[in-house]
Amino acid sequence: MKILVVCQYYYPEPFRITDICEELVSRGHEVTVVTGVPNYPMGMIYKGYNRRNRRNEIINGVRVHRCFTIGRRTGAIWRLFNYYSYATSSSRYTAGLSESYDIVFVNQLSPIMMANAGIAYKKSHNIKLVLYCLDLWPESLVVNGIQKSSYLYKLYHLISANVYRQADKILITSSSFAEYFKTEFGICDTDYIPQYAETLFNAELCIKAPNANIDLMFAGNVGAAQSVDTIIRAANHLRNIDNLHWHIVGDGSELEHCIELAESLKIESIKFHGRQPIEKMPEYYAMADAMIITMKQDEFLSKTLPSKVQTYMSAGKPIIGAVNGETAAVITAAQCGYCVAAEDYISLSDSVLNFCYCDNKSSLGKSALQYYESSFSKEIIMNNLCALLEKYR
């Protein structure tokens, strides 16, 4: 197949769509990606990509075209400039593309408008569009403080409905999304295709060398939705346990706030490692006895299944969570750790204590890996995705 992929984010930004596209190429498909100029998560254009440099590249067999994008920086105004600069420039680009493709594949994160470029190509060439939904819109706006009663929410509800209804097939990354599409947009036909972890997160490479410490790690974006301050408050609550260490690997809009909170509480057991290249992440995972996932208490977030869950499982790590909904259900089904309510740092502290003194740490990690291999393995997910793309081409 010749596949046109639309996604605002792509390598060197840390998103799994890069691995998906490269796997499609390895399976014999021809893939072209229409993406933005890299600037996520910190909002500044990456070195080497400014002044129209590297607008067309071939990366591991994938053709990549980068459309004009204004960096996110900080603040709502810059975020809007970022969203609409890509949505506008990419739609103009795809509407004028003369090259023929068999199908359009939209990897839909935030914002929903990134799908417009795929819709523009679909309309001009009369082909099918498959949309892979990773972020529900307009529910993502609520997480960032937009009220459902507001004009802005209602406007983006109309915009989102228009986008989703123009897809010929919607794939969902969380089974909980199905009910949302049915009740909000009257879309009943969705298929569940969860995310997988990159193969470099091999359990054998992520084994921790035995020592006297208990090391817990959060890895990923440090934003408002991730509620990393819950981890910091749990660390403060357990500050008298000398051999307990906490590691935060990643960056994002709330990183500075989290560092300031840890410093104000004078917690010496937390170390912030900052953002690390994905190829180095197995080295960091190998430092951890268990991985932590926290999320803000929110109805929408409870429907999501963050991709870090699959990555943690693929690495064969026990998971300690303060999360609700879909993620809690997966951790419970996998029997790979402990899970309490979102933002409940006291109960998270209790779970950490239970983990510290439990005798089955290794079996929790094995359960995580077994569940990953049976439910989320790359081969299973990619086989299902390719079959669906072939069906709708």
C-alpha cells in the first residue's frame, strides 16, 4: 500500500507514530508523513529545523514532509498559534498534492484540527480515511480547565463532531472511548487497537542489578494531566524510609513546578533526570524496581490508557498507580502491581509500602510482561492495524 500519514508530531519528537511508520515500511508499504516542525514538548523549534531547514527528509525509509509550524512556547495564545499554523499549512499542502495514495491514516492526538490535512486529501482524491484516536476531543480541553458550559467547548464539540464523522473508520486506543463516541457523536462503529511499546524496551535489558535500595520511577511527560505532584507528596509522606528513592524522567509544562515543590518540601530522595533520548530509556528503566503512573482525577482521563502502561509492562516492571478507570482496570487485570484512586497520595504511599515489603516483586514484573505479550505486543497490534488499513484502502 501507499499510505499517507497525517500527524502534527513525528521524530525527533517522542511519539510512537514514528515506530508505526517505520514498521509499515519494514512490511513493504510505502509511507509518506505530513507533519509539523518539531517543537514538542518544550515549545521551541528543535535545533537544525528552523529557517525552513530539513522540510523534506527520508528517515529510515519513511518520506517526511514538514509543514510550517509555530512553536508552542508557553501560554494559551502560543498554543493556538501552534495548533492552527500546522492545521492550516498542512491542509493547504495535502489539498494540492498530486501524488496518489491508497489510504489516509490520521494519527490523531491534540489538537483535533491536525486531522484537517487528511480530510483535505480524502476529499480531493476520493479515498478512505482511517483515524487513530489517541486523544478525545473536545474532552481534552476540559483537562486544561475549559468548562463544558463555555462557548469554546461547544465550538470545539462541533469541530470535533465534523472531523470524526468524516472518518471512514475510527480506531480507539482505549476500550472506554467506544461509549464516548456513541453517546457524543452517534458513532457506533469503532475498533479497539491499543498502543504497543517500542522493541527496545526489552525486559532483559531493563533488569535492575540487585542492591539494598528500592527505586521507583515515573517516566514520560510531566504535565498537568500526569499529576506528578502526587508522587512528590507521597515521597514527602515516606521521607523517613532511608533506602527508598524516587526518580522522575522526562520534562513538560509542570516540571519546574514539581522541582520547586520538591525543593520547598526539602525532599532529598527525589531525583529529576530531565528528558532523555528514547534510545537511552532502557538504561533508566534498569535503575527501577517498579514504575509509577499517576494522573489527574478527571472523567476524561479515566477513559484513557497512556502508552507508558504498555512500555512499563514490556520492560517487565511492576506498576504502582494512582489512577482511575481504564488504566486501573488494566493494572488490576494484569495483576502486576498496586493501584489506588487518582491524586490520593496517602493511599499511594501505602501501596509503595506494600511493594517495599512484599516478597513477590519479581512475579509482579513477570505478570506485567505476560499481560503485555498477550494483549499489547507489537506484532499483534501491527497485524491488526495492517489488516484494517488493507480493508479500507
